[in-house]
Amino acid sequence: MKANVFMILAAGLLLGACSNDNEPTDNANGVAAVFTTNLDGRVQTRMADDKWAEDDAIGIFSLNDEMDGVMIDDVEQSNNAVNLKYTRTPANAWDGGTTAFRFKNPADATVTFKAYYPYTADADIMDGAGGKKDGTIAFDATDQSLAGQAKFDFLFADKDKDGNAPAGSKNSPNVNFQFVHSMTKIIIVLQADGSSVTDLGTMVPTLKGLKAKGTFGLANGVAALAGDAAIVDLLLSNQTETANTATKQSFVTIVPPQMASTDVYLTIASGNDSYLSARILSKKELEAGNCYTVTVTVKKRELVVESSDITPWAPENGGNSDAILQ
């Protein structure tokens, strides 16, 4: 009988412990904020390879005056603007480490957050006197390799998946971020004509006529051209958009939103100092969050633009298709 009572008590304690696994835990340092992310309606995705990778890092901060009662590194805040690094874990969670946000008091006081990707340690949020600033990140999008693009494929979130401001409290510590793209994506699809050209492997495409130097604003998530931005040549090397073959290849370009002040040309080096060129954009406005896809047939002596379309960067959101060349 005593054994049965002991087993019943043990089972009850075990069930009680299990039932609290997913509940916020409160201690002297408050309740930890739990952050989740979506991108354009999709969970846990970004640009460079279509999903968050382990050790990807986002920055989370607040620029308003709601930080009273929030703990950071065991220190209670008082209306401070902070820029905390949260890193993607193998368990697909965001970990702030020892400097994570924790809600302390009062229990129902909410804090509104914003988030951005990729995390930048020296993001300009505070001035030298401890005052808050809007915050900007300077960047140069000349390096169009996959590794280079990961440094300036800016994402921003000031809303949750329901369209509300991302906010949490001690009583409700779960905070969701709905990320959107701040940059412009261009996909160049090259296809061999199959007769004069049968293998695209030796060709190196370059875009001419676009600017790459810009700034990213943490207050509003706007990427814009820098005042001294100049037209540069963009050598294309990121081929992760689709599976590539000898006769069809795609290249991804990411640039700041801009009005192309001149015609934009695609130039291909085809060996032996021979170059082919075609106009793909004609003084077109390139908008944030849009994807511009241009399909080009490569012939021995010319490039032929077959089609050009504008779609949302995340097509599942719907949207209109429109010809680029007017």
C-alpha cells in the first residue's frame, strides 16, 4: 500500500513538472522574452539560401520609452535604446545568451520591439551621450557573391504576423516578428540558344548602370542610396536561385531600391576578350521587396531579352506581374 501511494505521488510530481515545461518561468531577474520570426508570410526564411541558418543573427531593439521593468544582463533598464544580438540555434530558436531581454515589473507593462537582419554590432542607435538616435547602417552592395549578399540582404520587422506592433510583457513574453525585405532583388536567367551556344559554363555576367552604396534605417527599415553613391559594375556570381545546367543558369543580384538613372545593361564575357551586351532595364524604378526577373537567350553574336517580369520577392503573397522594359 505504501509503495502504491509512493508511486502515485511520484507520478503526480512528474506530471506537474512536465505541465510547466512551456510556461514562462519567473525569478528575481524576470521572465525571458521569447522571439519567433516570419518572413513575408513564411516561417523562418530569408534571402541568401531561403532559410535561416544556424548562427544567423538578428538585432532586436526598442527605440521608444517602454524599457522600464526590462532586464538586460541582470540590469534593469530605464528607457534605454539597446541593440541586442539574437542567434539562431540548432533547435530553430533565437538565443540572446546572457544579454537576453527579460521582463520584470510590472507584470502587464508592455515593451514594443523592432528587429532587423543581419545583426550589426555598431548599429548607430545611441549617441555618445547616451541619447537615442534613429539608427543607420552604411553598406556597399558591390560584392554580389552569396557571402557578400548575406551582409546587406536587409530584413526589417516592426509588425507581427497579425499586423500589430511586436510587443511583450511579463504576463505575455512571446513576441513575433513579421520580417519584410528592404532591398531589391534582380534575377538574371541565361539560356543557351542550343545551336550557336550549347554551354554557358565559361560565361561571366556583369550588370552595368546600377548604384550599390547605401544606408539602412533601423527606425523604419528603409534601405536607400547613399548621397555619394556612384554607378558601379556588378559581377554576378550567386547562382543559388535554381538548379543550374550547362544550357540554363540563373544569377541573383541584390541592390538598394533606386531609380535607374541610366539604361542598365547585361554584359557577358564569353572568352578571348569577346563581350556580348543587351539593355535589360530602361530608367526603371526598382522598389523594395520586389523581384525583377529577366530571361535572356545567349547566342554566339548577341543577347536576346526574351521576357522581363516584376513580382513580389515572396511570390506566395500574390501581386501583379509587369513588364520591366517600357
